[in-house]
Amino acid sequence: MGGAHILVVDDEGYFRSSVDDALTGQGLRISRADNVPAALAMLRNEAVDVVVAGHVMPGLSGLAVAAGRQSSPFRFIENPFDPVAIRLAVGLEACSA
């Protein structure tokens, strides 16, 4: 999935940074949103291959982002997550710890 566009959505900067750190150097384009309305606006204007979203956020849940991508599969990863698990979840075949 090299070159894929990943959207990371969470109200916690630490989560966004952790996902970013886990995916950096994998040849991905990574966008970030700190709330669901901002993520949904991005999805209306940009092609995104994978969304990594927190479940519990103020206002709308990360599940609202999944609902906006009805045809796309989704997986739940428990937080805190293992960096290898997040790389596998977004479809990166060759993962290094």
C-alpha cells in the first residue's frame, strides 16, 4: 500500500503523534484532524485510503468517520497500540519494529 493517504483523527495530540511516529518512513501521505467534523470535511475534499480514528472524542465518535466511508472496511485497534499493529492495520505488508 505504498504511497497511500492516511487520515489520523483524534482529539488527543499524543494519539495523533503516536500514529504518525508508527507510520513515518513508510512512504505514506499522512493528514491529521483533531475532531470528526474536520475529518469529514477532509473526506469530502480529498481521496483518503485509510482512516485511523479514536473512538471516544468530544461530540461525534470516531465511528462517525467510519460511517462516512460506508464502502471501506474498518478495524478496531485498542489504545495504547503496538506500532507494528497499526502498520499491519493500515495494510503495510513489510513492517519493521
